[in-house]
Amino acid sequence: MKLENQVVSLELPQKMKELGFEQESYFKWFDTPDGYYESKKRIWQIYESAYIYANPQIDIKGQCSAYTVAELAEMLPVTLPIKARATDYSCEYSLAIDKVDEEDKWEVSYCGTGDAGCEVIMRDDSLADACADVLIHLKENNLYESPS
């Protein structure tokens, strides 16, 4: 499996960076100058970043985290206090991660008990992207607090 398929797509961590998420991850996306590589964006492991910083030919201004699924899962809250749609009743919604067979997509959601249903449902071909979509949604709706 290619490394690009094991980390979040470039656009999502850029949005996460804008929203103020910590930029600590094992891998990083970064800009490269024209002609340096065949692609403008590359993923580097952190232990190689000493080379990145030491090499003045590499422009690291566009650097952002290339979060892995494990890193994103650690960032997701286990539960969320969400008010039920029809009432002011607030309950804890639990994190659920599933593979939806009929669509062959990953689903990340927060589900309540009984008739409460599910909230914040994101589906994507990539589990990393689905997790990142949920984190972005939570941050944009003031439902996310950074882990201490």
C-alpha cells in the first residue's frame, strides 16, 4: 500500500491547520520547488525533516501534517454531549467507526442510545479522510476541545 493511501489527503490537514489543530504528526506534507520532484507535494517522515530543514532548496512554507489514521483516531473524542434534535435533552453520543459494505466506504459517526440516532456522520473511501472530516466538522461547530 502506498504511503499516500495511509495518511489523510492533502486538502484536509491544510484546513485543519487553518482551524488551529496541532501540527504534530509522524509524516508531513510539504511544498517542493518546481522540478525538484515530479510532484509538487511530498510526504516525509519526521526523522527525515532534519534534512528538509537543512536543505535550502526545499520550500517548507507549505508544510502541514500528513496525519495517519492512528493519529486522527487519537484526536477524536470518545463521546460528545449533543442535544437531541426534537428536545432540549442532552445525552452522550459515542464514537462509531464502521465499514459500510454496500458503499465500500468508511463511516465515522457519533451515535446516541435508543431513538437518539446518529450525528456527525462522515463517509469516505479513506478512513483517514473520514476521521479528518469529522474533526473539521466538530471544530467548526465548537464541539471539539484539544486533548490535554
